[in-house]
Amino acid sequence: MMQNYSHMKKIRIFVLLLAAAVLGLGTVAASGAPRAVVDEKNHDFGTAYAGDDVFHTFVIENPGDAELLIKSVRTG
């Protein structure tokens, strides 16, 4: 009987260590994230008439520690 208790205790410790390792790895993987930083979020083009070409460059930086993917852009 004592041998069975010792064996069950070892299994419980193993399961707890395994769970702690899995949770720890999940935290590390989730810490890496992209972060979009845009200094100028709006730009006033002034008066533009039909047929006029207007241009402006918005600088987007990623100080995060994962790849930043921009999937779409829309006007306000």
C-alpha cells in the first residue's frame, strides 16, 4: 500500500511540473507581439479638385518584437 502511495505522489508531482512547463511556455510565446506606431495619424490635404493627384507618406514603425502585418488600410 505504501508503495502505491509513493507512486501516485510521483505521478502528481510530474503532472504539476508538466502543467507548469506548458503554462510557462504559453506565456513566453504570447509576450512577442507587433506594435504599430504612427506619428501622424491624420493629414489635411487642403482643397483638392476632381482629377488632382494628392500624395502623403505616413510612416509606420514597429517597435514590437514580432512581425507587423498590415492587411488593409481605409480612409477616414
